[in-house]
Amino acid sequence: MATAEAGAPPGRDARRSQPRGVKTRERLLVAARHLFAEKGYEGTAIGDVAQVASVGVGTVYHHFTDKRAILIALLERDPGLQAYSDAPTATGSALPLCSDDPRRAMQDLVRIAVELRRQDPGLCAIGRELGRRDPEVAACCERIENALRAGIARDIEAG
């Protein structure tokens, strides 16, 4: 049986893991990310996400319990967290660096870190802001930051 996804109502995991469900969930996340960037978290309604993703509101609730669950799912997909959650590479780094030269590897690491934050600075800000009043969002942001710090520390040691 498939494991539960963040923000997913219980008991529907099997359908959500099917290709069509995965594609729909991805469309919802892309729509929400776009709307959060354009209108802000507070200014985005579930109906807006449904409309942009071209699905009914019920479909949104099929995949996520609420708007907060969508935000948490987006935060947990943070590329930096994903990169540092992967198994270490042969060099011992959690993030595959582009060179065996330590100086070049560190330059690559900084370039990648800057690029990750450039891609979606608004989502990080939304997470931090909502985390001030929502312990679950705060915990998610803290997990991401801790994973990034630990991965960067490993890469610095390896370099």
C-alpha cells in the first residue's frame, strides 16, 4: 500500500498514486505555487487553485485537506531539501558537485544554493511568515533549514 502524502486525506492514497492522480496533484501544486507568488498565501483561495488547475474544488480537497496542507507539500518539495535528502554521492557530498577540485566544488555549491533560493524566494517567505503562527508549518521550515545546513556542512568538510 502506498504511504500517505503530506496533507492528503486518509484512505485515498492508492488512487493518488495512480498516474492520473499524480498528474492532477502536480497541477494543483504548480497552480498553488503560482497563485501564492502572485496573490500571496492569504489572498489565495482553494477555489482559485482549482480554477487555475482546471479541476473542481472537490478535487483539491481529494488531494489536500486544506490550503495549509498545500503549502506544506510545496515546502517539503523544496529543491534544496530534496538535494540534501538524497543519498550521498561517491565524494561523500549529499549534493552532486561538478568538480573534484575542492575550490571549484565550493563555488558550485554556492551557485546551486543561490539558484535554489532564486527560483522561489516567495515560498520561503510565506513559509516563514505562516510558521510564526502555525507550529506544523514552522516544523516543516525548520526541517528544511536543518537539512540544508547539515548538507552544506558535509559539503564544506568534503571540500
